[in-house]
Amino acid sequence: SLLQLKLWNKYRVSNIPSLIFIDASTGKVVCRNGLLVIRDDPEGLEFPWGPKPFSEVVAGPLLRNNGQTLDSSALEGSHVGVYFSAHWCPPCRSLTRVLVESYRKIKEAGQKFEILFVSADRSEDSFKQYFSEMPWVAVPYADEARRSRLNRLYGIQGIPTLIVLDPKGEVITRQGRVEVLNDVECREFPWHPKPVLELTDSNAVQLNEGPCLVLFVDSEDDGESEAAKQLIQPIAEKIIAKYKAKEEEA
């Protein structure tokens, strides 16, 4: 029915079963990853399962690949890329190679930036092998509960996923993978979302994220695409501001 379709679209359900918790008084989504929640918290001890701050969910020791540990509080004051990845996944491995270079460039430019690897590897050995290629920090593989809580916090549906946070732990973009691949020189870091994008192979994934307006222009004439952008930019900014004021995703 039309109502069912509206609900599927409203909550961006792309696979089933999906369980989404909503605050009935405000209609806001409390948690997208309800299936993980009830698996991790069958007794309901953490009810109502609302989003917790990143600093609380990540709290505990983190690893470097030389075996050193540091406390998660070391991430405070930095932009953080939360990187969900695994060695068995080929797109993950190719993204990691690019990301190592991006990480180096951003740090060399004097920016405060850290990446946190949250592994979906199938064994501790596989995790160690993969992590040995990474110059950043990781949640210990053995701490399955914390890895799962981070997956839940960001409603991770597939890997690789790179979520970029500001120094307060708020999400700047969930599309870190697209940003890193589109901006190899890291000129746009920390990749605040743009109201209007030019459609490319790598950012087409965003067409699945919610309602989009696609404007076709004659690309032979560069002046035309610039004029079209000027036309829709203020409209896009107004829509984004409206949703931001409601604290909803545009």
C-alpha cells in the first residue's frame, strides 16, 4: 500500500528484516539498528536505546599496531574518522590504501585528525594482519561489545564505511569513503556535505540515502552547468537549513 511505501522511504529501509525504534512523542528515530540492539541487550538494560555520545561509546583502551595502548580520551579535540572495515572485503582493502595516504597528507598539513579502525574481520589473526598496514588506532579485536556498540551507534549496514566526526564527536559526514576517493588531495577536509554535487560514479551511492533532485544539463557547455548550479544552490541550502533546524536528516 501507499502507506507502507511511505514508511519504507521515510526510514530509508533497504533490506529486511529492519527494526527501527522511534520516540512516539516527537516522531524522531531513536535507533536505526534495532536488530543489533536486541541481540546485544536482550534484557533491555539499556532501554530506551537512544544514541549515546561517541566519547561514551568508544570509552576504553585503544591500540596502535606496534602493540602500544592509549586511552580513548586521546581522541578528544581531534577530527575523527571512524573506519568500519575488514581484510576479507576487497573494496575495504583498496580504500585503506588511499586512506593511508590521505591520513598522512592531513596530518602533514598540521590538522588534528585521527582514524579509529573498527574491525569486522573474522579472526584476531586476520585483524592483526590488516591492522599492521594502518598508521592509526583501533578498538581491540577482543572487545566485541564495544565494536558492536559503535556499529549500532552509526547504524552500519555495509563496509567499508568511514564516518567523519568533528572534535565534539558530532557527525560531519557518513560519506567519508566517497569524499576520500573524490578528493585525493584532501583539499576539502573535513568534508562538510555540499548542498549541490556533480554526479559521479563514486557519489551516486547517495541517491539511495534519501530524496534527491537530479538536474540534467548539457555538459558540452560548461557555462550552462555553472548557471544551473547557481540556480539550485540557494534552494538546496534553504532545504538543508530547514531540516537542520528540525534536527532531521535532509
